[in-house]
Amino acid sequence: MNRVTYYTACSLDGFLATEDDSLDWLFRQRIDEDGPMNHGAFMAGVGALVMGATTYGWVVDHGERTGEPWAYTVPTWVVTHRQFPPTENDVRFVSGNVDSWWSDVTASAGDREIWVVGGGDLAGQIADAGHLDRMLVQYAPVTLGAGRPLLPRLQDFALVDVMRNQDFVCAEYSVVR
């Protein structure tokens, strides 16, 4: 059985991105790439990614702006009603309710972890469907005042652990079912 993790960073006031989907605030923060809750160690156990259309669009646009190649070698599932250009990467586009495509996601991950990349509403839909197991959040020392919320619905979590990685407070939560 796959563990499903919503792994993300957010502002102190609970936003993933600004209202215009900017993450510039995030990249100004200091983080130890080998420190607690680091991306590389997390990715080593991931077998598939699930992301919303806005997140996917941001990742593609960021890569085009910076020249960075597609960073993921595992299947990436994009939940969308939009049309995107074809890609050479292992990106699969799905729509509909979570249960209509979830078995395909879990099969593609094998026995590895599923990373819910974003956004918050998609993570909430996956939690509502009973598939989310935990949330790993890196809180940055900035407030945005408005933007894309971490999780825009009621969901109970239990705090498992708290760590510090330079500017970030890193918290692990398990989903309370």
C-alpha cells in the first residue's frame, strides 16, 4: 500500500503562492538542501506525483524561464480540465473525481510513496476521498496576506514531529481519520 504525502512549503499565514501564483517569496529563504525534511531525501522514496494544473503550468513555465530541465523521473499525474501541449516527459493528464483516476496513480507508483505536489484544493480533494496519509510542511518566515491556501477545507491532523531547517520550521502531520 502506498503512503500518500502532501509535501509543500507555505507562508506563516498559510499560503502556498500569491494570488498571481508567484513563488518568488519562497526562493528568497535560506534552506540547507541536505537538512531536515529536504527535497532530495523525500524524492528518493517517491514513485509518482500528483499535481493540479496551476502547479504544472508553473513548473513548466519556470523551466522555460530558467532553462532547468524537467526534474522528475517518475510518472506525474496532472489533474486538469485544461489542454496542455504534448511533452516528452512521463506526464499523464486526468480529470474527474479522485476515485476515477486514483487506482492508476497508485499502480504507477508501485510500492513507493505518492507525492501530492499541489495545490491545496487538490490535496483537499485527495484527503476528502480518504487517500491522504500525511502532510509535510515547511513554513517560511514570510506572510503573504492572501493567495493560494495550504488546504482550503476542514481537515484534522495530528502533529508527529517538528524540525528546523535554517529559515524554515518543518512540521510533519498525520491525517486524523
